[in-house]
Amino acid sequence: MPVILLGAVIIAVLFWQLGRSTRQGPLGTSARKCRWEATGNDTAALGEYRCKTCKVVAYAKPGKRPQECKRGLGGTL
């Protein structure tokens, strides 16, 4: 019986480690890093940036790129 429990624990740890690389971040966003590039459509308060990886557009202070991926946020106005 202890051997079966030990085997189950080992399998659970392996699945947990495997899932860490694909785990979702806050608000369902992907944990991967975006590569932001400025689009040039800046205003006095916000700068527009587009991610080269997932093609999402985000806004941040001019000269400061967004810190996390915004792909999972979605929504409309």
C-alpha cells in the first residue's frame, strides 16, 4: 500500500511540474511575455503599443511599455 501511495505522489508532482509551464496568469492572461513595440499613435497621457507575439494592442505611459500580456482581457466599449 505505501508503494502505491508513493507512486501516486510522484505522478502528481510530475503533472504539477508539467502544468506550471502552461499555467494561466491573473484574469486568464497567458503567462508568456509579450514583445511590445510602439505604434507611434501616442497622446499626451498614453502611448499605444502592439505585441509582436499575440498582436494585441495595449496602452501605457509614453516611454514605458506594458508589463504583462493583455490578450486574455478582451471586452468591448
